[in-house]
Amino acid sequence: METFESKGRYGYQENGNVLAEIDYELQNEDTMVITHTFVDPSLRGQGIAQKLIEHLIALAEANHWSIVPVCSYAASYFTKHPSPLVKAK
């Protein structure tokens, strides 16, 4: 499994097939909106979605962005793991 990254998208793929991904949009120059998280059923329960979120947290920290978690997984993650980067929708 290898990682891929493009504008607004980060994830894992194998043989060109996307197995997990997280999508985000830049709302403005300092706000990242997490819009979608997907993990293939064969990989669920292995912490993959958490790794995707942690990658975006690191990206937000490096760029001094705040985060708005719109997708249900991201919202749930930040409820359990509060972060000063998160701001209300």
C-alpha cells in the first residue's frame, strides 16, 4: 500500500485502486474544511482513518490553518481528541 496526495486529497492506494482517502477544501487562506473520509471495508478497524486525520492535522499545523470538520468521521475524531486547531462550522 502506498500513499498518494493531490490538491485537497490524501490517501492510500494499491495497484492504482484507492483503499482509503480523506478530502479537504481550503475555505480561505487559513481554514481547512475536512469534507470526506473513506476507508475500504477490508481495512476498517486498523486505525487507517486516524492516520489520514493525523496527516491533515500535521498539514494544518505546518501551514497555520484552522480546521473545520464537516465529515462525520472527522467530527467524531475531534470530539474524542480536542484540538486548538478546530473551529466551529
